Amino acid sequence: MRPLTLAFCVAVACSAALAQTSGWQPSAGHTQIAIWPGAAPDAQPVAGPETVWSDPKELIGGKPVVGVKNVTQPTMTVYSPSGQNTGAAVVVFPGGGYQILAIDLEGTEVCDWLTSRGITCVLLKYRVPDNNGYPKPAPYPKSGPYPESPMALEDAQRTMGLVRLHAAEWHIDPHKVGVMGFSAGGHLVAAISTHFEKRLYPAVDAADKESCRPDFAVALYPGHLSIDAAEWDAKFGTKKFAVNAPANADKDLGLNPEVPVTRETPPTFLLQAEDDHVDNVNDSLAYYIALKNAGVPVEIHLYAQGGHAFGLRRTKQPITDWPQLVETWLRTIGMISQ
């Protein structure tokens, strides 16, 4: 995720018209649940409190975006189906370059759609402990993609275990729990889809004995997945690391070695626009090729136009019809009924 081009993040640092409040809260009738009973692993200091912001001048689909920054206390919020319950559940990872969370555009609005289709939505507010003065070109100091920072992936693994532990209570089929993420959240989808055999943290309780492997995965306009993107991350971060890709690998279409696809990687749906100005379409292509070569069921949809960070908001571009494609795919793989 090249941070300088993300419009709603630029607004954080540049607009004097921002409306800001402390701490994100879900809508009435929903409660955030802390995912860690004590201190979260690999906790990082933060310069200020968790802050919610929006800028009425920065619009997507005719509406401003609500973002959250300085998240150090990760939570999940459970949204139950509004009608018939299919038994399926989706843990949603909002995007934001691993430095902020687009909590409505790629979070609550997604949950509204999923619950209307009989799917339980679990919105994960994962850790992004420092927005680093976006959009200035400085290194990630405390948060970023795995392996530079393990925090978001730890939060995702923990949440998957918690959902399965509480499956009966929340009327969820523990064998129909998937993940959906946008942009950086799309990378987090790939990260947990390939890092589920072992937790990154010492077990805390019974939730960590549950599998954290998703039963299905949906990644929309993901980043950090090609070798080229991984090398950019490695150079940009304060914690320098080597990208262990073969010297002769195709950097555009070769897969980031930190997302090691195997036959056990869950069935995956990918969608991206070829004119995406933030994350190159090669991120989706690299992941698709690796999944296909490993024999993992995968479906990809590419559109000539659509840009980046559109969420579910309707625009004139055909790509915004993608929710229907996901619903059809979920029926095809047997996660929801025909």
C-alpha cells in the first residue's frame, strides 16, 4: 500500500476541517468485545488516544469516510443476521494501509450487507497504533504488514479462535467461518489464510485451541502480495528485512514469500481494478497464480476501471456490483444455500 496516494488518509494530515472524536463506538445495540483478556502481545506505545475522524470534503460514493487511528486496544463487534440465518460468518478486516482503519466504508457498511443476507458479521478493529503523520513519507514506526509487524495478524488469529469458541452462542456453523478484507485488510486475509497452523503468540485460553484457518477468504483490492510490493515494504519500514524470493523470480507476478500458499489455503475470491492507483493489480494476479498452482479453488474478477477504496458504495463503475459476485461464489462453494 503506497501511502501517499490514499485519499482519505491524506485528509487526516492535511485538512483543517476534520471532525474528530475519541474512540470508535458501534451503533446502538452492538457492543465491542475486547479480544485479549489482558495486555495484547507485542503491545506498542502510542502518541495519543484512539481517534475517530471524517472529512466532509473527502467523499467516496457521495459520502465522507469515517476512519480510526491510534488503535491499541483491538476489539470485535458481532453483527447478527437481520432475518434468516445461513449459519455462515465473516470476520471483516477494514483497510487503511495498516496505519488507519476505514471503519465504515470497509467495516460497518460491509456488515450491514452481510447481515441482510443472513450472514453473521464480526468486525475486527485490529491494531494500528500509529498513523505516522500520514501522508508524510516516513517509515512505519509501529505498524505495518507482516512480518514487519505481527500485531494485526495476531489479532486476526485470536478473533478466528474466539468466533469458533462462541459459535453455538452466536448461532454460527464453526465450519463456515470466513474472512473478508479490503486493501491492507485484503493482505491480512492472505496472511491469515497462509499462517494458521501456529499462533504467533503464546496461547491465552480455550479460544487459542480452536482452529484459526478460515473456511473461505475474500480479498478486495489487496496490497503487499507481489514480490515488488514486498520489497517496497522491506525498504520502507524501520525494521529492515530481506525478501527471500528467488533471484530470478518475476517481481511483478511472483508471490510475496511471506504468504506461503499451500493446498490447505482456503478457497479464495479476488477482485481488483486494473486502474487501481494505490495497490497494483499485480498483487491480486500474483496471489491468484500461486493459489491456482497450489490447487486451491480460486475465483478472480478484474475490471478495467474502478480505482481503489470504493467499498460497497455505488458508483458509475460496473465493479461496484461485486457484492452479487461474492454471494454467487459463496453459494457455489457451499457456504450459503442456493
